[in-house]
Amino acid sequence: MTDADQKSPGRPRSAKSHQAMLKATLDLLAEVGFATMSIEAIAARAGVGKTTIYRRYSSKEELVADAIESIREEVLLPDAGSLWADIDALIENAAQITLTPLGRQSVAMIIGSATSHPTFAQIYWTKYLEPRRQTFAAVIDRAKARDEVASDLDPGLVFDAMSGIMLYATIFPPAAETWQDYVRRALELILAPPSR
Amino acid sequence: MTDADQKSPGRPRSAKSHQAMLKATLDLLAEVGFATMSIEAIAARAGVGKTTIYRRYSSKEELVADAIESIREEVLLPDAGSLWADIDALIENAAQITLTPLGRQSVAMIIGSATSHPTFAQIYWTKYLEPRRQTFAAVIDRAKARDEVASDLDPGLVFDAMSGIMLYATIFPPAAETWQDYVRRALELILAPPSR
DNA sequence: AATTTACGATACCGTACCGTATCGAAATAG
DNA sequence: CTATTTCGATACGGTACGGTATCGTAAATT
């Protein structure tokens, strides 16, 4: 869509306003959650007229979906030389994204609307999980080449299990341990112990 | 509280109405979710005056918390003779409770309010997870006695991992597999392969 | 310059709830 | 029977928000 502002004669839509409303949407999502936030509040915080929002989106779902989609994070592909060094990097990266109000509220929203509005779950899958699943498979492949794990290990299943544990640890934080350490320990259970 | 209806002279509170409002609360929670449901709607569905609700609860949180707490399910302790037979029973039991609108919405609510209102997470932990965690430990203990798993296996961690996978599979249902089969496969990853 | 479209602001009207109050009826204790 | 408390119902004022319309202004095309 690089040629978005073509043809039509009139004043073009303000990219600035558009960005402001996306930002306000994410902020409010993190602060009060999906159900509680109103279009009016978003408009007010973004310093934007309600009209301007309604002109682009016809529902809160649409707006929020687009706002979440607008977050572009690079998926890192660690290559630290050993499986567990790579995994630690992945865990740390996941922690930084997940352990925030925005992360929590997003997950809550996704689950709550998983049946009625599968949109959010799809976005989360496509934009967040799927790429990381690919990355993880690459990491496991290298580990297989180094004989660090069994050659018939199913990377997808391991990734899902890891994601599940992360989700669980986000809701019920471990008491005596870091989130990261806890996730790692669970993963050791799956992948057999690390070097020593 | 067996002596609840004592002393006071006037008309006692109706247990029937109380049950009706708890039922209506759970129904609506399953249908529309926590944030969307109103006290008025609960009263209407229960065939009860709003006053009757406000006399007992001062907030929606209180009401919902009590409604969820009122669900009494027996935690089953399977003893089918082998580890995997026991596990299959546990998985099936979890599936029946989790894979329902009420289960999904409860989880969503718990996560969404995990930081602001830890009440729900605590209830879920105390009433649901903790008992099952105990049960699971017993199952693992028996498996250890039968030499089916390593003697130093941490049952709590395995349980948490399993719960995490169940949670994950609830949000992102496996495409080519049953929820139960999928969870089982992940668990095999952790506990080493079953007999054959 | 004329036209077209978007902008922020504001004013609406309608609806849904909240939480309280009030009512007459019903249920209990003394 | 009397006092007390709860019951469902209804009414009420207040707030918040949805979604549309309107207005004068700004930014673009031709």
C-alpha cells in the first residue's frame, strides 16, 4: 500500500492522527482492558475527533485488531553456539514482550473472545506465535546437527509446550523463582538436562 | 454456616433466590463474559429483584467470585493400574471442565484481572488447581513405586507444564488432533514415551 | 481559484446501567 | 396479632457511551 495517497482530490488522511489513535488504543488496552475502554476515551487521549476514528473503523474490534497488528517487533534468531544459550535468549525475549500490562491484557482479550471473535487469536498466531515457531524450529535443527537433542524431536510440539508454560507462568507467577528460570526448568524437563 | 437462619425475627433470606442468582451469574458469564454482563441482566434472568442482589453483594466481582466458588466438583483420583491410564483419566476430566464456554470465560476473566483483582486467580488456584496438583502428585508417586518414571521427578513442575499446555490448547485448538490427544502427546514428551 | 476531502470540536439523541428508594406482599419470631 | 425482615417490582436521577450530524477550518487536486 505504498500508493495509498493517490488519485483523490481532497485533503489526505492524516498519518499523524492515525498513529496517535493507534498509540492511544494500545495504551488504553494495557491500562483498562478491552471491554472497559471506550471509543470516546481513545479519541480524547489521542487528541482526535470521534469522527476521525469512525471514518476508519466501524467497530472497536477492528480498531484494536489493527492497533495490535501495527506493532512490528523483529523476531530474533539467536545463534549463541549452544542450544541452551539460544533458548535462554528466546526466553528472555519472550519475557520482555509478555510480562507487561499490554501483554497480559492482550492475552486476556484473545482468550475471552476466542470463541466469539476469533480475529484476535488469529492475529496473535500469525503475527507473534507463528514466526517464533519457525525460529524455534531453526534453533532445534541446529541442536540436532550438534547432537544436543534427539533427531526425531518434534520442534512444533516443544514450542507449543513452551508457550503454554509461559502463559501459565504469566497468570500464576512462580513464587520462589524468576519467570525465566521457571520456564527454563520446565523446558529442561522436556529437552533432557543441559550440559551439566 | 449451618446456623445461618437463626436469631433474627424477620423473614429469612430465600435460598432459592440465592441459588437462582448464582446460576444466572454463571450462565451469563459463560455467554457474554465478565465485563459485558450487568447486574440488571443477572437479576432479570434469575427472576430476582436487583435489591435482592445488592443486599448480598456489593460488587459484581464479589458476586462472580462467590458464584464460581459455589461450583463444587469432586476431584477424581484415578487408580487405573498404570501411569498412562491414570493420566488419560485426568486429561479427560480436565477436558470436560475446561472445554466449555464457562471454562473459557473464567480463564479469560482470571487473566484479565490477574494484576488488578488477584481474587479470581486465587480462587481458581485454591479451588481448582491446587487440589488437582495434589492428586497428580499422588499419581506420580504411585508411578515412581512402579518404576514408570524417574524417582527424582518433580510432580509439581510436571503438573504446571501440563496445565500450561492445556491452557494453550484451549486457546489455539490443535487442527489435526483431539485436545486430549494433543495434551497427551505433549505430556509424553515430558514423561518419556509410554509403554510402546 | 475552485473543488473536494479530512480535520477537530461540539452538539445531539438514544440507550444501557448503576445504585438507591419506595412499595405492598410474604415469611418468620415472639 | 405485632414487629421485623426479605421479597419482587417499579421508579428514579445520574452517568457514560454510542453513533450521527453539523460547523468552520485545513490541506490537498485540477
